[in-house]
Amino acid sequence: MEGGHCHRTVTLLFFVLHSVTYVTSHIDSSVSSQISTEDTRRHQRDNLKPKDWQYEGIPIELTNQNGIDNENTAADLTTTPVTQPTTPKLVLDRRYRRIYNPDEVATIEEFPYMAALLVNNELWCGAVIIDTDKVLTAAHCLQLQYNNRFFREYVKMLTVRVGSSNATAGGEVLRVSEIFFHPNYKPQTLEFNYAVLKLHKNLTFGRSDPYIEKIPFARDKVVPVDNKVTFLGWGSVLGINGAGGQVLLQKVTLPVYDLADCQEVYGKELVTRTNFCAGFITVPKNVCNHDAGGPAVMDGMLIGVLSFSSKRCDQTDQPAVFSTVGAIASWLDDLGQKKVHLR
């Protein structure tokens, strides 16, 4: 009897020790995993270079002709006149512009407010229709490579395609007559990364061919973490070495990312109160850097445009950074009511 009692005691002690060892090991593993994630983010943030997140800008060869000042002032970003003295030489490099691992191909019938910003008829960025004669995009899509500015004289290069599920064909193509950069836009950090393009004529809504509508924009300045957003972008087939094909509308649903975690990845200078982030921590599904300017939609409302994303968008824990539209609602209202002073 005593031997049996002793045996049970030893057995019980074994299970207790085994359980303690397992729990301790599990806790150590969880803590180690958390520390590893924090260390990885810290290492990535500390080694982040502008080329890792900045849009390359429009690769254009400029010459200082007709007295054009190559050192534009901040005021030059306010509006863009229609007339241009010269036509620049533009060489667009072939690059991937895509949503990585999208949910599915979308259609313009489902998202009739989607637009494509073209530079010399080449797909350049996403855009979204917000009024009868205006589309919203990311300001840095309109910068020049060599000096981080966009010359007012070169608006002639820009057109916008609407009403098509293909960014390179169909629908309607309209000229851009003016550009409005947000007055607080900072090219160095992409803060207030918004630009409104005024089209040369009004769009006609309510038609079925082509499908064209505007989208209402949200006024909330904060996007809650518990939400999911639908992002729209153009699936790239403008591949390396000139590979060609169609460029079709695609969509992906992303969870809103905790802002503090996003700041751990990119730093507080690049992710501010005017931003929200979205993406997966453990799943390699994301939007890519050249989807910039495309809309993020929630409950039928425009809540943001893509500011930037990591060039490593095929990896986990690489959130996309959006410019929150609610942060500039009053500015958009002023543009719609023509209260902006045109020089």
C-alpha cells in the first residue's frame, strides 16, 4: 500500500514538473517571439532608407529652357496653369505596379469611382473620383525624380482614365487642367500626401457605359483598428524588360493596423496623426509601393488614399500607409466650392 502511494506521489510529481516545464517553455517561447518581432521591427526601422519607401518620382529629363526656374518654391505646388512652353522628354521605366496576392480581380461596375493616373499615356498611379471634375491621388505621384518637385509647366503630360476595368484601354480619357497640392504637403516625409487633379471637362454620372460615379468621402480623422478596408489598385503587367499585357483592376481586403505598431515599422516621422495603416502581420498579402494614390474604402465611403508601402510587399509585417481623407475634409470642401485662390 505504501509502495503504491509512493508510486502515485512520484507520478503526480512528474506531471506537475512536466506541466511547469511546458508552461515555462511556452511562456519563454511567446516572450521570445514577441521580442524577436520587436527586434525585427526596430532593426528594420533603424536601417530604413528613403529609397525603401519613397516613390521614385516621375523619371524625366529636364532642361532649363525658356527661363524655367529649377528650384521651385513651395508656392509652386499650389496650382498648375494649363499652358506649357515646352514638352519634356519622358522615359518611363518598366516596373511592377501591383497588389501582392490580391483577393480577386474587380470590375468598374462594382467600383465606378476608380481612376487611373497616366503620364504620357503610361499607367503611373491610382486615383479616385470625388467630384464631377476632380480626382484625388497621392501628391508624390506628381513629383519629379531629380528635385522632388513637380513643375507647373508639365501638366500637359497628365491624363486620367475613368470608366474602365482596364487601366490601359476603354472608358474615357480626360486631360488634366490644374493640380492642387495640399498646402501642408511635405515631400521629405510625405505628410499630407494629397493632390487633387482638376479635369478639363465635367464627368457625366449615372451612365452604364462607361461606368462613372463619384464616391463620398468620410470625415472621421481616425480609422478604428477593429475595421477592415477594401483597397483598389491596378494589377501590373508592365513587367521587367518590357513584358506587356493588360492592367486590370484588383481589390484586396486588409485589416486596419495598430498605428503604434506601424510607427515601430516605419518611424513616427513617416507615420503621423494624418495616417492610418492596414495590412497583415503574419500573411504575405499587401499593397505595393506603386499602387500609390489608390483608394481605401469602408462601408461605401472613401477613407484614405495610399501614401506609401514597403517595396518588400511580398513579405509579412509590411503594412501599407494611407493618408486619411477625413483629415482634409474641409480642404476638399473648399476646392469643391471654389474657395481656393487661383493664381
